[in-house]
Amino acid sequence: MPLTAAVRQVFAPDGPLVRDIPGFAPRPGQTEMALAVARTVQGGGALVVEAGTGVGKTYAYLAPALLSGARVLVSTATKTLQDQLYLRDIPRLAASLGVPLRLALLKGRSSYLCMQRLDAVCAHDTAAHVPTGQQRLLAQARIWAQATSSGDVAELPELDEASPLLPLITSTRENCLGAACPRLDQCHVNRARRLALAADVVVVNHHLFFADLQVRESGVAELLPSASVVVFDEAHQLNSIGLQFLSTQTGSAAWSRLAADVMRQADGPQCGFADWHGLSAALAHAVQGLRALCAHATGRQRLPWLDGAPEGVDSMAWNTALGCIATALEQAHHHLEALGDAAPSMHQMAERARAFIEQLHVFTGATPPGQVRWIESGAALRLCASPLNISAVMRAHVAQTDQASRAWIFTSATLGTDEALRWFVAPCGLGDARIVRVPSPFNYPQQAGLYVPRNFPDPAHAEHSQAVADLAAHAAMRIGGKTMVLTTTLRAVEAVRLHLQTYMARVSSGALEVLAQGDASKRELLERFAAHVQRPDGGAILVASASFWEGIDLAGAVLQVLLIDKLPFAPPDDPLVRAQTDACTAAGGNPFKDIHLPRAAMVLKQGAGRLIRGESDRGLLVVCDTRLHTRAYGKQLLQALPPMRRLHDEAEWDAALGQLDGRAARLD
């Protein structure tokens, strides 16, 4: 049976998915997407699919891929989706389709327990340095280590990415002992790679994909040539994630860690073979000299490159300071390399010093065309050099491969505002890809209302955050919580939180809990927010920014009012944004029209997408930015949002709130 015919049967009313998967119902958009994927799997080439929320894109790309019998590589933007695909979606679909397969999950090195480092941290002299609050978690990790077969730290929910214990019991390329490791036969990283190389379907993430293309370190580079179908889910993050790994990044924190490691050799077996104190001090002194040149950068700030050096720094003094660091690194490298055969740790440190020396060359002289450099100040000084987009790398791997033998699928709910999806396609070098747009099946006019207050402080006004907090408090008190505020900055998170807490302190009864980004991990905040729906005695308001604009799923009655404080334009003084703007202007383009406006529209659309997650969801979206009314571009941004029912004034807003507080089931 041809693949397209088999796909039609899978999604038919009498097909296996309806039979085997509770709650599954055929959706025309899902079938349309699945057929487009099937044709690409058969014919090769690149397919870009924007599939609106609720289309069911996961099964739409998985079903044809699995039915084809081809080897499949699926890459996601988040480890959460990666785990969901591996643990639930792919096994469930394969069982329904009757497709036997070997499935593997492959993550980056830091996602796996390192037995050697766990042994080291549990040693008597090292365990004392584990933070007191992490001692209990370390004990749990020791017990878990005896039972786990995968070593995936995601199996320990308490061990989130912010835990200070995590880097102590996982490895990096810098500190992995490789073949010299005494626990090599129990290495979870190596086991995961072996399973991936033997599997029919492998689930990776974008971070690993790009990192591996650069260093050929984790197995993806070996998997890619043999995979006939490559799928990028959550593809809207490809460019930003890719730039992280295509860039060169180094700085004072990494250099200082090496200096400390060199210093420790003075008390080790190699103590008499070099002046370890002097080598460490020379490197530390050189690092301090470079940091002193950038002392004018206060707080967390990005400084662009001007005339061969960071803004506000004399280029001659900058190059001299870099030269001092390079000299100190070369001296350390010379002694460490000479002792490399004596101890694996010496060879490891020598390689780190050599890599740092190579990286320093990137930050001397004029910035090459098509690149941008900047430094980030803060607790440490970080040097960054990046291409402007990932188009060259993607063209090398997609456009220059044998199109007849490999299918590349790129999909997300938000990829652009025009039919050509230029916001995504251009920076990813996919100009020759086939484009398919599948709208959401949700009835947005019935399920959701959009309110843009007219009598509201200007976004730049000092009272704006208080007005946002007042509006959020009013809504949350009416419906018993179930309210989230998304802000464009962390500073606004704090301002809105403070105003909300002040408001709740004045309420004599029925006060709601105010949760804010930074109070706990992202996972814990979302769990606490969702738990309030089950409590009859109170609700909660969640205030957040950054990563909360996408990738979170608060379905049903958990979230019913979503406020966005400002239009999410990128900061114009960001060095990368500035360089992209300059390149657009030099090419004869319009930076606001071609870069800033499409990006703001995409981020706004992603944020708004947190509200309606299912066909029975009801909710209200509030965008607290009067520029949607007063600026010519407001209409274009409004068109990027789902087609929600418009609420034109405060009376309609209050009436809609009344329908959400339990007295009515839906918006009319």
C-alpha cells in the first residue's frame, strides 16, 4: 500500500488511532499535515509546516515516519518534549500502528549521571563541600544510582537544572576522563550512544544536534548520515539555539576555574614538577587585568565590539590584556602537556588550556563580515562571537544532501506571519523548502476574548507595571485566581509582583497567592499554580517572563486570564540584534519591517498560545499595550494573534469576566 494511502487509513474515522487512543478524533488539519509529511518522506527534500495549536502535529509527523520503515531522527527544543515523545507518544503510536521498532533517547552529556564524579563527591573530603541543602538530595542520588539503567537525571524530579548538585555528579567535555575513567564500563553516556546507534528511531534535542555538529562528540553526527527522515519539532527555536552552539564563548569564569585547578596541583602527586602557584597566579592576574578594562560595564550588560575591542575599551589595551592571558595559558599548557602521560587529569587540563588559547584568537583584530562580537558583564566576564544566523550550516546539511534519499521536516505552531514563513525560513537557510500552513481547529471567537485597554499608561510610563498589576488583581479576584501575567523583562516581573503583593495585603478576605519567576524552579511554580484549581479556599496569580512565554501547557480551568504587559520587541541595543539590523540595512531591507516586527509578532503569538490549549478551554487575553491602538503596525500584530472575539471596552471586559467566574459556561 502506498504510504499516503496508509496514512489516510491511520487518521480515518475507523482507523487504529480512533480505536486505540482514548479521546482521539479525526481532524482534517492533522490529516493534511500527515499527508504532506508522507509525500516528503517518499520524495525527499525539506518541508516546513506551521501547525496551529490543537492540530496534533506530533502524530501527524510520527505516523508517516514510522509507517515508512525508514530510520528516523526527531529533534525537539526542550527536554520535556523529548521525554514525552520517548516515554509516551512514540511507544503509544507504534503499538497502535503495529510497527515494531527500537527506540532510543539521546541527550547531552550533562543529562547523565557520571559514576566517577559521584564517587568523587561522595568521598569524605569532597562531600563536606556539598551545600547543606543538597546533602539529602545527594543521598537520594546515591540510592538511585544503584537502580537506574539509563542514568538520565530526569528520573530524579527533585534534581532540577538549577540545582548546585547537578554539575557535581554529571560530566562535561572539559572534565570527562574518557578512556582513562575507572568507571568507563558503567558510563551512562556511552551506553546511551550505543543504544542510539542501533535504534530505528532516536529522539534528540536541538542543543545536542548543533553541539554535535560542531564537535562530533555525542553520536548525532554518526546518526545523521544513516537517518532517512529528520524531524525538527518546536522548530521556531532552531535559529536561537543554533546560534548558541555556532558561536564561540569563553571568559573569566572558565579561565579562573582552570587557574584554581592548576593551583590544586601544588598539593597533588605532581607538586614538584612545576611552579603551580606561580602558573595559577599569572593566569589569575591576567584575568583580573582584562576584567579591569571592562569595569565600566555595570550590572548584567552586553557591550558590542567597536574598532577591534568592546565598546568603551581601548583596542591596544584590550589586545595587550588578551595577550597576557594567552601567555599565561601557554605557560600552563606547556607544563600540563609535559605531564599528560602521568595522569589523565593533567592531559585534560592541558586540552582545556589549548582550547582557551584557540578561542582567544577569535577575539583579536577586526570582526569578520557576517559575524558579531560582544562581551557580557556581571558576576563573570564572558566573550561571545557569533554568526548572524544559522543559514550557512543548515544549507550545508540540508540543501547539499541527497534530496532523493532524505526528508527534512520542520514544524511548530508559530513560524511566521506571511504565507512564505520568512521569519523562520530565511535565517534557517530553507528558501527551497515546501511550505504548508495548517490552522488551529479551535473555535477562538467562541473560546476566547481579546481585550486591549485604551485608557492605560504608556508602556514607557512609570505607572505601567502598577496598572498591569491592578488589572490582573481585578480579574483574579473575580474568577478565583487562574491568572498569569507575562512580562517582557525580569524587572517588570518584580514590579508587578510587588504591586500584587501590596494589593493582596490590603484585601481583608479572599486574598490570592502571588507566585513569581525566581521564587522556585519553573516546574515547581507551574505545579503550585495548577494545584490551586483544586483548592476551594483560594487561587493564585503567576507572574513570569522569558521561558514562560512558550512551552508551558496549562490546560482546562488552570489558566483563564492571561495578561501580556508589553509588545515583545527585541532590545535595539542588543549587539546581535544591532548587527542583524545593520546587515538588513546594508542589503537594502527595512529592519523594522523585516526583523523587529515579525519577531515581535511571533513572540506575541507564542505568549498568547498559552491560553487556549484544548477544545473545551475558555479564557481571556489582555495585551496591556496601547500601541496596538495608536501605531500603524498595531493592526499587523493583532492579525498575528488567534482570531479571538474582541472586547472593545471596560464594560465588555467585565461582562466577559463574569462569564468566567462560574456563572456561565462559555463566552457568547
